[in-house]
Amino acid sequence: MNRTHLKERLPVLITTSVFVVMTLAAGLHFPNFLTLRVLGNLLADNAFLGVVAVGLTFVILTGGIDLSVGSMVGLSSIMAAKLVSSAHIHPLLALAAPLAFGAFIGWVHGILISKYGLPPFLVTLAGLFFCRGVALRISHESLQIDHPFFNALTGWSLSLPGKASITVPTVVFILTIAVGMWLAKQTTFGRTVYAIGGNAASARLMGLPVSRTLVLTYMLSGLCSGLGGALFTIYTSSGNAISGTGLELDAIAAVVIGGTLLSGGYGSVFGTLLGIGILGVVQTAITFQGTLSSWWTRIVIGSLLLAFMLVQKGIESAANRSRST
Amino acid sequence: MKRLPNWCWPAIVLAAVLIFNLVLTPGFFHLEIRDGRIYGSLIDILNRAAPVGLLSLGMTLVIATGGVDLSVGAIMAIAGAVAAGLIARPSETPFAGGAPSLGLAAPLALVAALFCGVFNGVLVAILEFQPIVATLLLMVAGRGAAQLLANGQIVTFNAPGFAMLARGATLGLPNPVWLLLIALLVFNLGTRATALGLFVEATGSNPTAAKVVGIDARKVKLVAYALSGLCAGLAGLVITADIQAADANNSGLYLELDAILAVAVGGTALSGGRFSLVGSLVGALLMQALTTTILTRGVTPETTLMLKAAVVVLVCLLQEPKFRESFKRRVRA
Amino acid sequence: MASLLEVRGMGKRFLGVAALENVDFDLVKGEVHTLMGENGAGKSTLIKCLTGVYQPESGTTQLSGHEIHPRSPDEAVRLGISTVYQEVNLVPNLSVMENLLLGREPRGPFGIQWRKLQKRAEAAMMRLGVEIDVRVRLGNLSIAHQQMVAIARALDVSAQVLVLDEPTSSLDADEVAALFAIIRKLKSEGIGIIFVSHFLEQVFEISDRVTVLRNGQKVGTWSISELTRLELVSQMIGRDATELDRAATLEVVENSGDPILQAKGISKRGSVSDISLELRAGETLGLAGLLGSGRTEVTRLLYGIDSIDSGSLQIDGSQPSRYRPMTAIQKGIGYLSEDRKGEGIFPELSVRENIVILEQVKCGWLRRMSPSRQKELADDFIVRLKIQPPDSERAIQFLSGGNQQKALLARWLAVEPRLLLLDEPTRGIDVGAKFEIMSLVESMRQSGSSFVFISSELAEVVRSCTKVIVMRDRHSIGTLEGDAITESNIVQEIAGS
């Protein structure tokens, strides 16, 4: 019986201790690491990824997957940039448009998955290519954005002691985490997401709106990746169709490292925040180190993901063994 | 009644596309022989379809077991980086310093690709990870590894002998076409002259029943993923030899979808079971014929990407009984 | 008393075959009405028609005097008919209180009101007299407690009729007692309960009335006090126990040598316990017992699909180290599953491939059988077993059930096993095919093969077995040999009288 308890708690426990140990190790190794400024930058640098990962957390909690998030970020950023620079639409509207488009793509995904029973990976893989195609169609080149309101958004920051600061993406990220936690814990939608991940057939027999919730989940993921793209645009002050390439793995890694089981049903938005923290620390540490190249980040993240998947497998089989005896 | 093979539909569509071009694209069917080599749009389609065709052979086996391999594009990049590294010996890479080893380049690149395939196979067959997640790992981390092997550069080289692999011709036909034909022959022999094909189909068709009759599904899956890796390695070599460079970021990018699409269009169900290697090849040719047609009609390549995504979804929907039923109902109503 | 639920003339066909024919059934307030019947008798079809999973083609259903036509389980629940299945249909990863009230939880301006939710959940469990912490995850509870949560959820929507579909199958004695206490409490509150079970003792303990179905038709409804166990079993099996004392006369093959297979006290937790048996060449061992008595579980252990927890399993006098289906095949042991679709056929593959696959597995993947050899083998069996249509290249999914079964039998005959485990080989197939399969088994036995045979049709067991082990509640309760193998003896053993 305690083993099943373990199944719930152990992933988060491991994640928390890995986060603490890694942060402390980096702090000991690099003297300037454990400062408010570095941690603030860590949040700002990963805000767009974090927002994407929050949406993805819900999808993975249902036992599904969304591979389209990375190219949605690229589409979102180029779309916003194009709307501002060519169509001269107010940045606020231009940033909102990709959100709506993301939700629409998510709606299509959800319908194909829940109504026609197509495998999520296939539908969202097609979505990945579709979004990238649309993005490249809008523009091959990187587009700079120059607009007073937009510059104000990019430039705004709240100064904290220790040369630290909070930027717009950071604020949005923190808000998204809060809303995500509320959705997951306090709403019927969130609890239904968990129920679907636990046992979709049972959830249906319990009279829960499984299909509707699945569609909403993929819409939420599309919305979040659209928002992530908007934040990326603010973060870089430009739009680029190929930004976000391979981001899906980073996002999946953050979710899984955060203790959400890929088979669905167990996990939390807070865990995803920790997962983002671990990825951020890895990235920052590699930058601090100086001699290691950026692609090391990718390899380290891949290895971390593999390690956590192995741990999950171990916990699962231990839990199964304890149930059958 | 003699049943038609399941690849007849894509073959008919392929014929339709060709006829469309026959009517609307002047010179599409024009073939000419220069320097003992045949040139023309048709040969061009065959030649350009070779990498996806190679990928689709391995992908067919993986999909027939009920899985999928998303990492083929990244494996192509790894194979390309290894081959280019061994030939060019660029500084600041793991290959720096040694003499150019032309003879070793291709075999070692294939070994690396095979290793990647086995890695996927172990994750899926032994550790029982979902195929999507297991192969997604290499799909993205694999590109990191390829960049590491090339130290983030685009490794160029000048090795006419190696380039012959993609640019040369034998008996009038480009070498990639020969490579593809030989691979098809080997795969067909390997699966149909042994019992491997039957075991793959049984595993994908009903895993529980396969267990009851004593088929070792783990072994079957391991072999399928390993072969898929090997095919990706071959495809990577062809592309690297063609451009005489290895670009870790772009080599084989998005080709996994093409390969999956070729397999699905070729009549192999994505849920596993019955497969047809010839069908997948016809599927790959159809895709390339479409792409070539789109390009010759002056439409941008991005549109191809969108079109392909739409076609994948459509093909899968048509395979899905649920959709066909509701479609029939709507038609009747 | 007026009927709470009244079914008249209900009928349902699948692909032209009647699963339920002109069945009447009624339930009054505060009674436990048990449904009994063997495989394919129509119990589950009747329940699914009542609960909106299927739509019956004929007949009427009245609930408290009003005609109802539930179109989905959801609608049935709203009408007041709730069902609790053997497989608890709740989600293990959420808390008990959420499983009780998900979809109907109290909400405030800030979302779900957890305190209120907890209070309501506690009240719902108290109604059943069950004290558990409603905050723990459902998966952490025993199956028995999970079932009680399922019942509480069913009741929370003010059910008038509660269907309990084999709720006791995975419970131990104490848990069954607790469940029955709840059922009695609900009875006293005036809820009508439809109870499905294969366990005779339980049926006699809790039921007020029993309705027996056989082959989709109603055999009769009795008040439990006017029935004996023997009568009940006779009704289910369709034989009058007193009339059937003809012993089957089977030619006994000279017992040749050592046992092929010997099981000593094999058990698997949660499955069967302490089963011992022995098989020699030329023997057919019958496993008799009602559905759920553990017959199938035994064959799965003997073939190595499931592994045994304790006891010993010897083949040719030695104990294999790691016993798996492949080991069994190599030792000449075969297994024809009762689950033709799930564990038998490869639907998209041809009849030829479905037949030759085992022989091919034995050859290994490098030594492929030549196409002509495959065709020869398949065509040979198609002729011998009269498989229709006689087309070895047709995908097996397009064959009728009987012909699929013949092809699966052919798969095993092709490798000439010494011992074949047959789990309900004749179920759901037509009379002609049944006869053909059973004559083939008998002629093979006479030439020295041996079989383990499971069938719900006692006549078949009596006709073809040289030895019968009778099972009840996942134990073997007796062995019959020679002249003692009669239907009445078996029925009496099963009934425990």
C-alpha cells in the first residue's frame, strides 16, 4: 500500500532534491551563480518554455502528447512580428492573434484525437509540420519589430535588489503557473483531466465529459504554445519562423522531469515549474562554464529525460509488483 | 477472384499525377541520354525519392510491429556527421587529426546509425517505452549529438569518390536509384524469404496471440528498429554525398513525416499488421512526384509541408473505421 | 407488491444470432433478484439492455410503471438504474471523495469546495456503514473497498435499481460478508438489486429470487426457498440430474508409461490454489465447473502464460526452469484459448498464415517454410477440417467463428502436440463444427495424444473425457474416473451435495 503512495510522491521528491542539489553544486562551483540576478535571468530566459510546458502538462496528464508546441512557438512569433511590421496592427492585438490561432489548431487536434480516435502523436506531428509550413510561408527571414508600445513591453522591468529584475515574460510565466495550478486543482476540468489519465474508459462510464475535456486540453496546449511564442517575440524583439525548433523535447523533458507520468494521471503543474528550474540550471551552468558548446544542453537534457523515464519505469513496475502481491 | 495488392491505390494515384503532368507540363516525360546517363524529370523523381524511399523501408517494418520511429531524420544527421568527419577530419571535432579515411567513412557511419537504431529498439522492446517517446528522445537529442560530432559546423569536403554514391550513375541510372532498388530487394528477401515478415505482421496484428504462439516480440521489435536505423544511415550517406557536406541542423529535417506518410499511403496500416515494402516505395515515389509537380508549377516548398501534413491526416482518417462510418452516414443522409 | 422494474419480451440479436429471446424479468422494491446462467446464456446482454449499453430490438421495460428506453449508461443512471461492475469503473489516481462526487462536486467562486466535498463524501460512505478516509487515493484501497465506493457513487444519484455484476469475484470471505451487509441495508431502504454471481453459496445466502437464463432464453424464475442447489445447477446446465446416469463408454487406451505433465499443488495468488493433476498419453482430462470456477486459469498456468507462485509443474518428470509458452511448445504442449479474438487469430493475416505460423515459429525465422509447403499444409487442414470457404488466402477475420476455430485447431494439429489444452473449443460455433472437432479429438486420443478439455456443456465433457476434475471457487473439489463420469455425478460435485 505504501508503494502506491510512493508512486505519487517519489517523482516530485526526486525532482525537488535534484533541483536543490544541482543548484547548490552550481553555486559552489561558480561563485556568482547563487544570486538573485542569475535566478531572475533564469526565469526570464525560460519563461516562454515554461508557459508552453504548463499547457503540455495537461495534455500529458490525460495520457496524450502534443508534438506541435515547438513549431507553434515559431508560427506565433513570426505571425506577431509580421502583423506588427507589415500590417501595422497594434502589438497587443498582434500578440493576441497567434493565441487564438494556437487554440484553433489545438481544437483541430482535439477533434481528430477524441472524435476519430487518431493517435495523438500522429495528429500533433502533422500539426508540427503544418505550423512550420505556415510559419515559413509567412516569412523566411527573421523580422525585427520596432513599435513604441512593443519596445515598452520589451523594455519594461521591475528592479529588485541585487541588480535583479523582473520582466514581462517572467510575470506572464508566474501568472500562467498560478492559473495552471488553479485549473488543475480547483476545477472540474482539471480533475477530469486527471480522471482521463487514470482510466479514460472508467471516466466515460462515470459520465464525465471525456471528449469535451480532451478537446479543451489540446486547445489549452495550443493556447499556451501560442502564448509562449508571443513571449518569445517579446523576449527577442523579433519574429522568426524557425524559432522553437526542437522545443517540444525541452517542454516534454520539463514536464517529465517535473514528475508527471507519461502514461498520464499523475503529476502536477508545480512539478513542471521545478522541471523548468532544473533545465534552466543546466543551461545556465553550461553558459557559466564557458567552454562547453550550446548543443551540450540538448544532450544533457536528453540524458536527464532518459534518466527520469527510467526512474518512472522503475516506480511503475515496483507499484505493479506490490499490487499483484 | 484475384485480389489486387494493397499498393494498387497509390500506384493509380501516382499514374494520375504523371498523366496530369504529361498533359500540363511540357517536356515532363522527355528523356535524353548524355554521357551514358539518362536525364529527365522521371529520372529526377526516382533519384530524389531515394532518401525517403530508403527511410520508408525501415519505417515500414517498425510501423508493422505497431510502433513508429521519429528519430530517422536525426539518425541521418548523425550518419552524415560521422561520414563527413572521417573524410574531412575538421579541427575541433572528435575526428580531428587523423588522415582522411574514405574507405571507412561509409561503413562507420552505418555502424553509428545501426547503433542508434538498436538504442531505439532497446528502449521500445526491452524497456517498453512508448515508441513515440522513445524515438522522440533521439529525434531531438540526436541532432545535438550530430552537432557535437561536427562541432556545430557545416562540415564540407571534396571527395569525388564518395560523391559518386549520390552523383554518379551506373548503366544509365543514378546510383541512389540503384541503392534504393538493391535495398528493396534485400529487404524483400530478408522479410519474405525468411519468416521475419510473418513474425513482424503477427506481432503487429495481435501481440497477445503472438505471445501465445511463442513469438519473441522483443526480438522482432529490436530487429525492426535496428533496420530502421540502418536505413536512415544509408539515406544520410546519400544526402551527405550529394551535397558533399554534413549539416547537422538541416540534414534529414522533417523527413520522418515523409517516411511515415509514404508507409501509410503505401497501404501499411499505422496500427500495425500487414505491411508492403513495395507499397511504401510507391508511396515515396508518389510523394516525390507530388513535390516535383508542385515545384515545377511554381509553388513554394513550404506549401508542400502543409500539404503533406494535410495528406497524412486524411490518409489516417480514411484508415479509421470510425471516420469511414460517420462519413458514410453523412453521405447517405 | 407492485413491480419496481418490469421487462416483457425482451429480445436482442447480434449479426442475426439471437443473444436474448423473449425474456421476461421483474424486480420488486427491496428484493435481491439473482441472474444466473452459463457462458452465452444472455445475462450480460440482458443487463446491458437494461442499463442502456445496448438497445433491445423487441420488448418493453417499465420502471415504476413508466416505460423507459435508456439510450446510454448515463441516461439509465439518470432514470435511476445504476450498475457496479466486477472491474471497478472508477479512477485509481483520484481520491475516494472525488471518485464519489466527480462531475457533481460542490463549486464556489474559487472552484471546487473541498471541505463541502469531503463532508458529502463522508456522509455517502456512512450511509453504507463504511468507515474509510475519503481523502486517500482510490488505488490505495482494497478491491472490496473500491467496490463499496462504486456502490456509494451509484447510490448518490438516487438509484432505485442497483445492478451488481459479479461484484464478489475478486473478494475474500470477510469482504463478501461486508458487501452483503451493505446489500441487506440497501434492501431495507427499498432499493431493488439485480445480482449476478456464479458462486452458489452466495446466491443462496443473499437472494430472494433467482432467474436462470440459458442460450438467450429464460428457463424460469424461482423463489430461492423452493430450490435446492442440485436443481439450480441442473436448470443452468439444462439437464435433469436424476435422469442422467448413463456413463460414457470410452475406449481406454492402454496407459503408456510416465506422465507427460504433472502438477502438484500449483497455485497463483488471486487466481487458483492447490491444483494437482497428472496426464499420460491417451488421456483426456476434463475440467468441469461453473464459469469463474478457475478452469481457464488452470490451463493458462499449464501453458506458461501465467506463472505459478507455488507448487511444482513437471513435464516428462523434470521441472522446466523458466516456463513460458515457447517452452511448452517445444515440449509438445499446445493451448487453444477460449478467447478466439484476443488470444487466437491474427485477423488481417490469411488462413494459411494463421495455420502455419506455429510450425514456422518452431522452425525459427531463418528456416522459412516454402510457399508450396505452407499451401500444402493449409490446404490439407482446410480439407480435413472442412474449413469454409476453402480459400487459404482469405483473411481469417472474414471467416465465421466456427471456421476460425477450426483454423486455430489446425494451427496446433500442424505441430502434432502430445498434449493439447482445449479451453471451450466448441463455444459459439455451430453443431456440425462442434461434432467434427470433438470426433477429431477423440480419434487423436485413441492414437496416443492427450488433452485437457474445458466445456460448459457437460454432455461433451462426459462423452469425451477419461478423467474429470471438478472445480468450484478456484479449488479442485474432486476427481471422477471411468464409470463415475456421469453428468449427475458432476452436477452433484459442483453443487456440493
